[in-house]
Amino acid sequence: MSLVLIVLPILAGCALFFVPRSDRTVSRITGCVVAAITFFLPLVTGNDGAISAHWLSRPFTASLHFAWGGLSFWIVLLLALCTFCAILATNMPQTRTMIALLLMLEGTMMGLFTARDILAFALFWDLMLIPPFFALVGWGEHRDTAWRYLIYNFAGGLLLLLATAAFGVIYGSTDVIGTGHSIAGAWAPWIFAGFAIAFAVKTPLFPFHTWMPATYSDTPPPMVAVVSALQSKGGLYGFLVIGLPFLGSAMAQWKWIFIIASLVSLLYGAYIALVQTDAKRVVAYSSLSHLGLIVLGIFSFSGVAVQGVLVYIIAHGLFSAALFLILGYFEEREGTRSLARLGGLGALNPKLAGAFTIAALAALGLPGLAGFAGELVILSGVFQSGYFWPALIALIPIVLASAYMLRLLQDIINGPQVKDIPERTDLSWVEGLAVAPLLAALVVLGCYPHAVTATAAAFTAPLAAVQPQAAGTLALTKEQHDR
Amino acid sequence: MLFVIWLVPLLGAILCWAFGPQLKRAAGVLGSAAIAVSFIATVASWGAATQNGGTHQFLFSWLRGFDFGLLFDPLALIWVLIITGVGFLIHLYSVGYMWNDNAVARFFAYLNFFVFAMLTLVLSDNFAGLLVGWGLVGLASYFLIGFWFFKPSAVAAARKAFVINVVGDVGIMFAIFMMFSRIGTVTYAGVFANPHALDPWLFWICVFLFIGAAAKSAQLPLHTWLPDAMEGPTPVSALIHAATMVTAGVYLVARCAPLWSASHDAQTLVGTVGALTALAGAVLGIAQWDIKRILAYSTMSQIGYMIMGVGVAAYTAGVAHFFTHAFFKACLFLGSGIIIHALSDEQDIRLMGGMRKRLPVAFWAMGFAVFAISGCPPFAGFFSKDQVIYGALEHGYVWMWAVGLITAGITSYYMFRLFIVTFFGTYRGELKPEAVGIAEESSSAAQAAGSSVIAHEHSEPHGHENGHAPGWIMAVPVAILGLFSLVAGWIMAGQNSPWARFFASSFPREALPPATVTEGVTSGIAIAMFLIGLGVAYMRYGTREALANAPARLKRESETLPAVLVNLYYFNEILDWLFVRPAQALGQFFGRWMDPHFVDGVVREIVMTNRFLGTLMRSFQTGLLRAYALIVVFGAMCFAVYYALEGAMR
């Protein structure tokens, strides 16, 4: 069944090229129906939808093996939801083409997140670059950005492929995600290095982030919503399902590099977000900061932190997608995203301002919304694992986040109006429907993250081997899981 | 019943928010009714809170150690009574105050949401739930300070309040990390069972919790947001920035009494901060002219007293002062709101005067409250303030006792200054601002604010086109609060008072050596301080000669105020230079220079020196974009097809 998740959106995307270029209705309905199918399919089938076909036997075994169990389940739901919302929110010249690209993006990323074979994972890792690349070529403001995005990420993908090949040769098979045991030996750290750089570029992690701000600010809103919400999770997902189970000892060996890089990302992103004048760049740099927190959580090897990581992965996907869509609405209405030229828009767009407020508050970690649950649990775990200073330093960006997010929020919706625009329309119901599910999910997950944390057991199992303290938290997690 | 108390205000908020356009002024009735229901439910479940150590209700768990639930015990009961009781009166008053504001439904939605958030804070049975409430009241405060969001000053004040409160939030977060990693739980029951299990971090846990308390309760040096918060509508100042939210820090320390009782260093620290804040706030109160800002500094000072009380382990005394303060300070704010309303948003007391005849209800109610806050027996503030000051002595802090008494005198002086200048003499509103010493710049700033209001007629705060609300709707709550300013302290008189019995089993008790000065002597000195303050204020402002020459005297005083007081000890500037400017400079440095030129520069350098990529980049620069796009995509496709075929052939 999981093949449907991959093939259906891609085929639907291709098919849309046969409807007229100027079409809106048919494309939107097709897109929404496809996204809805991919959302409900994993929910209703009740199994993990595994499908497997033999692929390679030399020099190592590989299969086209896909399933949506474990962490994949939540990410698949998030991806389908974000795609649905992005398609609803698409309203631009050539809506049809954008929706086709969004569907193709969904299909390729479904492949990435359901792959049970590392080679298949690596394949989709590169394929998923194509739709955003074309979106950047077609709608981007600077041609340079598209190339930078592609080259940077392809370079990462190349390393990933090399590491995968080395992994396959040593381990004998790449059809291993969700199973298997840790590998050791002299090669392990280098294999891990290959994976890790690819993941760090994708996440992105300082200092591999420089492709990201331009990409996020140039890509049209529906596309960037999905890219920021999901593509960045490819690297984190890789750390969780490939790094921890198979290369745990290598990760532990190099952990300080990543802890420091994640702390630098946290602070660096937050400080830069504080002074950006382009609304989308504020969110882009805040993403750098937030994702640094997730990397910190992963490299603390704490069972508690990993539960928080899962919550925060979902939470970040939800609020960054919502923020980019909403900033897109403002840009569409005002024709600018310069904070200096926006202002006072709340009075005439109360619903839009309300939605924006919820999204911004989730991003700054307001208690009661999902971002806070993730932060609190991640940092509790980090601290519990004995990382006193990293946990303390990671609190600074939380204060900075409130400053830059409120600056973004208030500069756009509050204050006197910068210019007079007589006719302005508040959120239409389609636009509202496009962000409402994201915001609702933020509230639900913020009050009750247990649904997500319960699936963490599978990822905390390998931690015991890596870090002695994790043994206690492992038992704790399992009990939690049984409850 | 507990859920009724807790969730009905949330329901009210949601209804006011969702049906705002339909409800219009009826939102006020709905919002007030929600709080009334919550208050009645609280009174009805009195027994549930006071018997057997209270009621406990499990809600849900995030993961082990993060269990959420509700706890309704005597300490929570007192707070809930004030939140819903005083909260209801303020809601009622707001119906009148916001009568002509177009966004009245939004106002009541926020106000109800605040009550819900505050109830979450005090009813939670664990630190994580407390932190949720803590953040949500901060949010409600942010919304309400920035309620008139077209005023840049209100917007800036809202942001400042929120960010400083987040500093407090992360303090509590860090305390949670320490507790969680030490004993694996964050519930009150688990943490308080054996405070010494937290050693060696017990003191630091108290410190980080107190960072949260200090930010929320406007203690030094995190107090600078509170005076700015007066940008919000006056009922908001009364409810959030006087009676309830800002006392959350007092609640936190009282709630954590087992921790404070186990750490003497924490007691000294918190008591010291409280005493200094009490004094510093009172001194600033002398030099203010804006009626709401005087009250804001007095709030800061009075909360300093409470913090000092609970800090030095005189928990019942600190909570007692919270209880009486809620009445008299809410009364003062609401009374000043009546004046501000009557004078079309004038807040400078130099332009008031003679209000006694014109606004008798405000005069009498505020009069009671002024006597209460100044510590005149038998008004409420006398009993509670006396307990706090004596509590400091009893627990061995003689200097705090002395500071408390001095502050009492200053308080008496600046409150009677406010009272006399506002209510006696003749009305000065028709005079030119310069005649009473209002500097040019501030009056032009006021004009600018006024013009921005005019520019936004659709949401003008107080238009007069719709007539006025019935007069009683604002007068009755003020009168009731004035009455309570008199009587609320009577339950606290004496050694074995009902108040002391109520909290008999709530707080840890210590065996104390007899104090060097008896309570009677302390009371005597306190009354003397009250009389001195009153006397000085009368001599300066209240004599017949002073009232006759009021404009000239006020002008002279405005010109001779010490710069350090006018500039609020330069706290804003210091915090700005220490934290805000460095952060912005760092952001500019990282964003303008380091990111594009260094981090990205290195990457570009590597790419360019690589021959293959270099060629690629050069060709790209010659404009072969589309060709390359095709090549890349075809490459990827070939790759995919090759492997798919190879798989299929087997």
C-alpha cells in the first residue's frame, strides 16, 4: 500500500500537465483529493503498508522496500497535511504548474520517509530536489538561488550515496531501516561522516546552512511551506533511523562536534533573525535555530530528549508551514515582505492576523502549543543526560525567539497603517481552510503530545548501547509505551 | 466542580472571540457571567479545598515525570477567590469602561482568557502545568497591554512585557530541568516530599524559580515592563497588573514553601530582593505625575513587601498582603479609571484637582483604599503589612524590618500626595500644560498620540457618539472594593486569627526565637510612619496656602525633581545597553558580515577552486541555465530508470 503514497502523487502531478495551463479548479480539486487520500490511507488501513521488491544483489542486497510504521507514520501524516494545505493556499499565475510540482514533491518525499532501504532513501533524497528546483527556476527572484540549492544539496546527496555504498558493502545489505544492529570497526566513523554531512546540509546545520535563507525567501509560499516543513526533516530523520541504530558508536564518538554545531546554529540563527528585514528571512533563520535544538536533542542520546525530538519535528513542520503560508497571504495582498513597509494590517484583516498570531506564538514556544512541549521535553532530556551548559545555553535562543517572532508579528499586524489601501480582503474561507488544520494540530499536540512520544520506543532502544544513562530512560520509555 | 471553575472562563473567551461581531456589547454580559459562574462554583466548593488537604484531580501525562493534574487546596482557594471575585467586579466595571470601544468583544475574550490562564497557573499540581499557566497569563497580558494596537507605544510596551516575562519562563524551565533530572518528576507532591533530595541543587532551583517570580512580579531588576504596561486599558491594569497576575511570583514562592524553608540562602536572597524592590518602588512613586504610573510603582513596591514576606518564610503574612492588596489596589486603579474616563483620557495629576465634588464615589472609595495602602488602622493594609514587617523581624532580618517601616512612611507620603493633588483644590485641567510644569515634549507626544487615535476612527478608544453606560455599572464595583479595603484585614487581627487558622496546615513551621521587638512596638512604629507620611504630604500639598498656589508649586516641583528619579534610576538605559544593543549588534554582525562573507565565502571558495564545479559555475554564469536544468533532471531520471529496470529484470 505504501507504494500508493509515492506513485499516486507523482502520477497525478504528471497528469496535471495535460490540463490547460490557466486552469485552477481542476488542479486544486485533484491536488486536494490526492493529498487527502495520502493522508487518510495510513490512518484507515491499520497496518504499516509494507511493500518490498528485490532490487540488487551485487555488491550488496537492496530492495525497493517501503512502509509507514514508526516515526514514518507521523511524518507521512505531516507531509500529506502540509501538501494539502499548500495546494489549497496556491493562488498565483500558473496555479496548475505549482500544484503539479507540489504533488511531485509529495510523492518523492513520501518515498524518502517510507523507504526501508537506505539505497532507496538515497535515491529519493536526490529526486526530491527536482520540484523545488523548478519552482525556483520558474518563480524565484534570483536565478543564482536555484543553482545554489541544487548544487549544495546534490553535493550532500553524493556523499550520502558514497556512504550508502560503503555501508552496503560492509553490512551486506541496505534493506535495514527499522531492523538491524550497530556496526563497528575502523570504517564506521567515516561512513557516519558521509551520512552526517549530507544530513547536516539538508537540516541545515551551521556551517552548512548558507543555501537555506535565499532558498526559503525566493521559493513561492506554497512550495517553501512544504520544503521548510518536510525537506529539512530528511536529515533529522536520517540521524534517527540510520544514525542512531547503525552508527551509534560513531555518533557518540563525534558527538561534541554536533553538540557545538547545534548550539552555534541555535544562537546564530536566533541573532540573525533578530535583525532581518525580509519577513521570510526571519522565519528562515528561526528555522536554523529551531532545527539546531532538534540536533542537540538527538546528540544528547537521551531517551527523554528523543521523545521531545519527535514532538518538535512535527511541531516545527506545522508552524513553519503555517508561517510561510500566512506570510504568503500578506505578500499577495501587499506586494512586499519588507517589514519596514508593512504594518497595521491587523485592523482590517482580523482573521488573518489571528491565524498569524497563533502560528508565531507556536514558533516562539508559547506554553500550551506544540513547540513548547517539544522544547521542554528535549531540554529536560539534554539536561538529564548531564549536558548542563548546553541546556543552559539553549535557553538563550528561547528568549531571543520571543523577541524576533513578536517583532515579525507586530511589525506586520500592529502599529499605525504604513499606507492607505482602501480595499483589503480578510482571509477567504479557502485560505482559512488551508491554515486551520495546521493551527488546530499545533493546539492538540501542544496539550497532548503523548500520542507522538509513545512511538519513541523504537528509536530509544539503540540508545542504551551508546550511553549508559540512557538505559534508565529506556526502561522508562518502554513502560510509557505499554501504558 | 473544579472543571467548572477552571473551564467556564475559557468557554466565555471562546464564545466572545467567535461571536464577537454578533455579540457587541452583550459580550461584556457574557464575559462577566462566565466569571460569576466560576466565582460561585469556587465558593460552593470551599469545603473541597479546605478539608483533608484539598482536592486532587489527575488529568493526563506527557511522559513519565510530566504528569498533569489539578490541585485545589487552601492556598489555591485564596488565589482563585481573588481571581474570580475581584475579577468579576473588574469585568462588570469594564462593561462601562469599554462601552464605546468597538473592539469590546475582543476585550472580553482576552479578559476571560486571562482568568482561565491564571486559574491554570494556580490550580496546577505540578511545575510544568504551572509553567503553562505562567506563559498563558503572559500572553493575555501581552494582548491586553497592546489592546489598542494602533498605538506604537502600546505595541512596544506589550513586546517588552512579553520578552521580559519569557526570561522568567526560561528560569522556571531550567528549575524544571534540575528537578526532573534529580528526582524524575515535576509534580508538587513528588518534589515537596523531600526537598533535600534535590541537594546540591536545592538553592539553585530556588534561584531559577525566583527568576521566574521576579520577572512576573516586577522585582528588581526585571521590573521595567510594569510601568510601561499601563498602556493597557485601566481595568486591565487593575486586574492583571495589580490584583492577580503580578502576584504570581508571590504564589510561586508560597507554593514552594517547602523548598524555601529548606534553603536559608534562598530565603535571604528573595527577602533581600523583595525589601529592595519595596523601597525602590516607593521612592520612584514620589517622582511620578501620571496617575497610573504612580499606582504601578506602588504595585511594584507592595509586591516587594509580599515577596519579602514569603521570602523570609513568613508565608501567611505574605499571602495576607496579597489578599488585602488585591482589594485596595484594584479599587485605586478602578477609581483612577473613573477619573481618567471623566477627563477624556487625561492621566497627569497636575491637570486634575478638585475631583472631590465632581466624582464623589471615586473620592470615597479611593480614600478608603489610600488609607488602606498607607497602613492606617483599622483599614485592611495595616494588618497585612504589619504582619509582613514583623515577620521579617521574627525570622531574624532586622534590616528588612527597618526597610519595611521606612517604606511604609514613603508609601503613606506618595499616596496622600496623589490623593490630595487629585481630589482637593481646584480643577487645573483648563490651564496650559506649561503652567503646571509639563514639559513641551511630553505634551507634544500626547498630541501625537491623540492624532494617531484620530487617524483610526474605526477603533477609537472612547468616542462619545454612543452616549454613556449607566453610571452605577462602574460605581458599584469601585464601592464594593472600597468597602473591602476597610474590612478585608479584620480576619487577620490577632495571634489566633481566622486567617492564621485557615493556613494552619499549609506551610512548614519553624520554631523561632522570640524577637527583640514585640509586635505591638512594630505596629506602633508603623502607625507613626503612616502619620509622618500623611503629615508631610499635607504640609506640602494639603494646607490652604498650598492648595491656593497649587499650579505654581507643582510647576516648581516638576522642575526640581532629581534626575535619577525622573529617569527611573536609568534601569531602562542600563538593560538596553547590556542586553538589547549587544544582541542587535551581534545579529547585524552575523547577518550582514559573517554569514554572506565568511561562512558562505568559504563554501564558494571551495566550490570555485574545484575544477569541475568551477566550470559548471562559469557556464551557469554565461546563462546556460535551462540546459543545465535539463541535464540534471535527465541525469536523475536515468539514474532512477536504470536501477528500476535492473530491479525489475531479476
